[in-house]
Amino acid sequence: MCLAIPAEVTKLLPDEMAVASIDGVSKEVSVALIEDLAVGDYVIIHVGYALTKINPDEARRTLELMRELSTEGQGAMQ
């Protein structure tokens, strides 16, 4: 199963790289596949690559759903 996660670009780096924040966790990712990227943009990340830009509202909704699922899953394990 593959999982792509929304993340906010927090810093642009040389060589088509950037730092992206996923719920406060920073990760260096390749942004070679995306044109006109700016700090504050949201992207979909899969295996260290930003695949495409995503609407900020959609990114936030997706992250909130993932948090809810994570919380529900923790309760089921107890």
C-alpha cells in the first residue's frame, strides 16, 4: 500500500530540494517535479518526493482526518 501525505513547504533549498513540515515534523524532500513552488505552498509527498501542489484547505482537512484516524486507532489497541 502506498501513502502520500500533505505537507507545507517551509524552506526552499538548492538543487531542487525543500524542507516540508508534516504536522510539525520537518523532512527534506525533492521538489524537482513541481514548478513555481513557494514557501507556504502545500504539496503531496510520497517516498521523499513532492509530487504535486495541493489546495491548502484540502491539505488541512486531510491532515485532520489522519489525526482522527490515528486517535481512533489508538483507542482500539487498548
